[in-house]
Amino acid sequence: MDIVESLGTDSPTSLPRSNGELVFKEPWESRAFGIAAALVELGVFEWSDFQASLIAAISDYEKTHDSIKEPYNYYERWFAALESLVIGKSLVSKQELDSLTTDFCKRPHGHDHDHDHGHSH
Amino acid sequence: MTDHPHPDDYPSPQLRVEALEALLVERELVKTEMLDGFISRYVNDVGPMNGAKVVAKAWVDPEFRKRLLENGVEACKELGFGGPQGEHIVVVENTPEQHNVVVCTLCSCYPWPLLGLPPDWYKDPAYRARIVREPRKLLGEMGLDLPEKTKIRVWDSSAENRYFILPSRPENTDGLSEEELALLVSRDAMVGVAVVKA
């Protein structure tokens, strides 16, 4: 992260991998991005479907929050859109997703995935 | 941005995303390597330098510039830039009379093949609201003071039209090659919140 930052956001089109800024703050954001991109590439749904779902997910948030004062997490909305689309298309069911998520929550720390262990902040 | 620790019983996005990926992989709908490929492509390979090449070419090649303004999608394909979210690229040109700036008020439509993934500020609700309401003031706050006589036009991107700005070529750059010109072009100039300076 320091390397990316030290190479500078000021130099025009500096680091392609940073696009001037870090694109993904946490690993799950990049996975959520990759899943949606892959499903579109494979023709499971169209970009326009995904876009419509994303607009709806953002609009859901804005019904109950002032998004200027309490900005949403963009990829959290992205994932909400993705989830609603894959469930809507019966690729997976909400029950399956809930249940596997719960199983993952019960995994002991130190499990083989290198996901964020930090509740330190 | 609020970022608080999740209570232990709360399914954090990380785990739910992992669970969805696992289910899709198990069903052979996606492959893990494919996701890795996409992520690496957009994080490492696709970025504003693609758009910068398009701009530089348009500056030195009037025929290309014409094709670019007429049909952004096809012209970008000539340089090998296409793919997801590149199907609807519309190029608009800055002139001394009119400065153009891009927003997506609904979500964050963006010409990925040319600029990579959008920066945080582009996705920020404050940018999305204010650039429409008070573009001159916001651009000023972002460091771009335009002459009063220059009109500002705000282009609202959508799934159908992803706007890309062709900035004005700076003066005193006659001696520069296409490659050297490309190095001058910043992402912000191609979104319209900056101009290119030599």
C-alpha cells in the first residue's frame, strides 16, 4: 500500500494498478467485483441487468439514509446488487447463502484463508 | 466512510462474498482463476493510460479524432480497448467555448476500458449531486478554475452512454511525440475535472 502511495497520485496516469488511488480497500470488494464481471462475461446476465440492480440497491439505501451525510460503501451496495441478481435468477438461493455464510462465521481463527482477521481498529 | 468492526455474529461482507463465490464455483458457474484474472486485469492492466493513448492519438491524427467523435466504441477498438462497459463509449470534445465534465448521477457508470475502475470521489454522492447543481464552484474546489466565458456542460453517464472527455491539447506541445503527449494526459482530465497542462 505504501508503495502504491509513494509512487504518487500526482503524476498523470501514474500507476495503472492504482488508477491514482487504491481501487479496492478490502479483498472482498475485489471478489465481489470479479464475480459480477465474470458472470457478465459468461453471459449469465447483461451489464444492463447488473446496472439496474445496482441503481436499485443504491436507491434502497437512499430511502433510509442521507447519503451525503452517511455515504454508503460502494462495494457493499455492489454486492447487494449482485446478491439480489443471483438469487433472482435462482443461481443460488438466499437460504444456501445464509447458511454457508453462517458456517464460515463459525470457522476458527487461523483457518487457511488469509482473510481479514483484524478487529483491531 | 463509516467502518466499524462487525460483531462476531454479524455476517461481514467478506464472509458472505466468500460464501457466494464458493457456491458459484461449486456449481461451476464461475472459476476462481477467472475471477482472479478479471481482478488482476482491471487492477493491473486497465487504467487511465489506455484513455491517455486514445487522447494522444486524437491530437496527432485528425482522421482518428473524427472517427473517435463519431463512434467512440469503434475508434477505441482500433487501439484494442473494448470489453465490459466499453460498449457505449461516447467521446465529447473540450473547446475554448465549452468545457465538459462527466458524472453518473444514478450509480457510477464509467468507461472502464479507457480509465480503469472509477476513483472514490467519482462514486461519492457529494460529487454526484454537486457537479450537477454547481459545477463551476465544485470544479474550482477541485482545482480547476475555468474562465467565465467558458460554458460548462455536465454529461450524465448511464448504462447506454459512458462519456469520455477529449481534453484540449495544451499549447507549446508541437514538438512532442504521441507517446510523450500521452504521458501528459491525466485521468481527471478525461473525466473533465482537470485540464491537460504541458
